[in-house]
Amino acid sequence: MPTSMSAFLRRRCRMSSLAIIRSFTRSFASQTKSSAAALDDPHHNHVIVQGRGNSRTAILNRPSSLNALDTSMGDTLQKLYESWENNPDVRLVALKGSSRAFCAGGDIVRLSQLVDKGDLEACKDFFWTLYRFIYLLGTYLKPHVALLNGITMGGGAGISVPGTFRVATEKTVFATPETLIGFHPDAGASFYLSHLSGRIGEYLALTGDRLNGAEMMACGLATHYSLHAKLPLIEEHIGNLVTDDPSVVEASLEKYSDLVYPDNMSIIQRTETIDKCFGHDTVEEIIDFMESEAARTTDPWCISTLKRLHDASPLSLKVALRSIREGRFQTLDQCLIREYRMSLQGVSKQITNDFCEGVRAQVVDKDFRPKWDPPSLEHVSEDMVDQYLSPLDKNLGPELELPTSQREAFR
């Protein structure tokens, strides 16, 4: 996975001189109009803005839903971030969540309701808006600091990991649990997970296992670790900076960082086993090797990993593995365009109803007994996986459009 500093500098260098000049010479009136438009939305209180000197902080504010994202929030973030990038007085942008969560991901219950009503246009709007914002964040020209205090899952990781800096705490809980709800790791997950060392990306994508803040630091998903009690000090310090130099921001974050190591039970201590088992070509082979490892060692971790794999949607497992493997050789924009296709295929019910069934079983009814279709790996054909990743037909199109000619993504 690219380091934060090197990726940030590449983002700046790859922008053409004309694009940079344009981004800093738009009129202040245009910036003000854009910000006002973002706040005209009746749900604008779901994203609160704090301004301090040369910095701006966006606060996700749906605490009753663990700050889950909806289309309106994604649209508001897009408009705010565009206006801040174009404003020479804004040097640094930060993002955090209210209450005990950073962001639990997309509002999957609402999305499932839209699918059941047959409102695919609203589903398209959601994914289109969210993925375009993630691309903006991943190519942002100003230092970005995400304060990942609390739950950071799915889309919550998507709107933070592609940015310059990510600060984890002892309260951070990270996961990409989409296979357990009959979906696929999306919102850029096939990019950032596939670029982690070894096969930990495949492991996280398939099992949906959770990482704490120390583990995020160890594998590179977080750039800094601080005790949550220090977050107000961090916010005050970076809020008073008058520079957009990422090295200065990094030094400021390091000033409040704490040294931390994963404990002996962490999956970071099991990378050898993960690499050995999750490096195989198929989900069936991965499970076979995990079963052999469990029989050989009687390790409770192996048994719990197998349970996660058996609990997940069989189709989602195969789709997720293919997605991570393709993401390893793609840029951020290519991953997002492919994931957009996959997401619409996944909610269209043309292949399966696993998404709605998974949300019902895991979140709505909470009986934790989803009836997957297909019900087992042996019933999942390659044609089904191919269709999941295939270009959109006229009923689901058009494809996701990203401003790649103005904002080139990094590898």
C-alpha cells in the first residue's frame, strides 16, 4: 500500500499545471455558492462543519445510525471538499464522526428497503455519489486527516483510508464485513485491501474480521495511533496550522502519537498462516487449507476463521476474492469503476437476492440465519461471478464516470 506521504506527493505532481492553477484561481463567490448549496439540503445537519483558521473539519452527525452514510451526506461532503480544495485560505481538511463511531459504512438498511421497492435509481445515486467522493478524497490536493475514533467499517473506511493521514485510537474498530451480508467489500476496498502486505487483504475481505487501532497501524491502514483522550489536543493543534505542507502535518500528528504493538492474539501475529492459506487461487482451496491447519494445530483462531467463512454468502466469497485479486493490479479509479458495476449487479437481484437477505438476517430481524442463494460454494458457477463483475447493461447503466483526465489516481 502506498505510504501517505508518497501517495500525497504523487497526487500533487500528477495534476497538470493548468489543473492546479484552475483549482486555486476560481472566484471566492463560486466557492461560497458551492458551500451554501451543500448546506441547503434539509439533511445538512448530518454533516456539521467546523472552521478554525486555515483548516476545516467535517463531522459526520448521525449518531443514532453510527454515522452511516446516505446519498445526501455523500453529496454534501463532495461539495464541501470541492469548495475547500478550491479555496486558497483552506490549507488542511479533517474528518471525524460524532459520538462513539467514526462511520459504520453505508446505510444498508435504507439501501435494502430501496432494493425491495425496486427503486434502483436511488441505489445508483447512492453508489455514484459515494464512489465519486472517495475518488475526490483519494486524489485530494490538500492534506487530509481522518480521526478514526470508534467504529470504522465498510464505507467508513472508504471515506478515510484513501486520504493522506488516518489516526486510530484504542477505541477504533475496523472491518469490511460485506460478505456476511451477501455483498462485496466496496467503497475502494478492493484497492486498499489488495495493496496490504501478504494476503491479509484477502483475509479481511473474505472473513470480515475486525481490527483494532494497533492492528490498523501494524498493517498500514492507519498512519498514526493516539489515545482517544488526546484527540482534542490533535484537533486544536492541526486546526492552528497555517501550512499545507504534509510533512508539517505529519510531524504534528507524531507529536501526539503513542507507541503501540498488537498483542500476542492478534492476527498480525498470524501472517504466516494467513499467507499460506489465503494465497490460494480459489475459496475452496483456502477453506481446505484452513481446515488442515485447524486439524493440525487445534487453534481456536483457525476454527473461528472457518466459521466466518462458512457463515458468509458463498457467492460473495468468490466475488470478493476475484475483486481483491483484480484490485492488486488496478488504480483507485479502475477499482471504483469496477466496484460500481459490482454493487449495482449485487443489488439488482438479477443474480441473487443475497444482499437483502443478508441485511434482513444480520441487521433487521437478527436471526443470523440467512438463506443464501446459491446455498453453497459448489453451486456458485464461474458464470455467476463473471456476471457480477461484467459491464452494466442498458437497464443498469451508465458506467461510473470519474474525472480521471483532471485527477489522475495513483497506484
